[in-house]
Amino acid sequence: MSSSCRLLLLIVIVHGSTPWPLTPIRHVNVPFLEDLGRWAVSLHTSQKNGLLAFDKLVSARKQRDHKGSYYNLTINAWNRTNKIHEYRALVLIEEHTKKTELLSFHSARLGLAA
Ligand SMILES: *[C@@H]1O[C@H](CO)[C@@H](O)[C@H](O)[C@H]1NC(C)=O
Ligand SMILES: *[C@@H]1O[C@H](CO)[C@@H](O)[C@H](O)[C@H]1NC(C)=O
């Protein structure tokens, strides 16, 4: 195997195992994406018995792989102290089942619980 061929194989393997990096979405003020953000906030709130209320979607990145479409959302939400705080949610919409899954949800500020 030539070295360039080996390099290509390596890139394919690395790329296949990880869906990152995600491509930025330019226009996030569309109902589909806002609903996804709102859904992530309310699911997190019901799972963690938290007290967050969706404010707006700040930015979004998307990536597809064999499992489906991943959305990395940056969301502004009202937190329990009634302040707007930034959160990150990772959502997967499965290709075959069309099921929506919340893979992660956390404060955008490191070390702060959601
Ligand atoms: C989501 O995007 C933020 C930046 O907007 C980045 O810091 C974070 O690592 C991303 N998460 C994933 C899982 O790609
Ligand atoms: C709520 O949001 C404010 C503003 O971002 C932040 O300073 C505070 O630490 C947050 N509180 C909690 C409990 O997340």
C-alpha cells in the first residue's frame, strides 16, 4: 500500500468513527431548528427536574453520518435565577426511525451545571 493510500484509509477510519466537526448553519431563525432547541430545553428540564425556559436559538451546527443528523445547538434559556444563560445541546435525529434523541445538554460556561 502506498503511503498516500494509507493516509487516505486513516482519514476514512477517523472520519467514520466521529461525526465532528459540525458545519455551521447560517440561518437559525427557522421553526424547525427553534422547535428542536425548545424541545431540548423542555426535555432536559423534565429529566433533570430543572427550571429552564427557552428564550432563543443562538447558533446551530449540523453533521450527518450513517446514524442520522446531528445538531449542535447553542441556546439561550432563562435559568432558575431568572437570568438568560447560554446552553449547548447535542441532538440526533435518527435516519431510519426518525426518532429525536438528546445526546447532551449543558451550560456553555465550563464547570457550571445546567
Ligand atoms: C458544539 O459547538 C460548540 C461551539 O459552538 C463547541 O464548543 C462544542 O464542542 C460542540 N460540541 C460538539 C459535540 O461538537
Ligand atoms: C444563571 O444565569 C446567569 C447569567 O448567565 C449566571 O450568572 C448564573 O450563574 C446562572 N445560574 C445558574 C444556577 O445556572
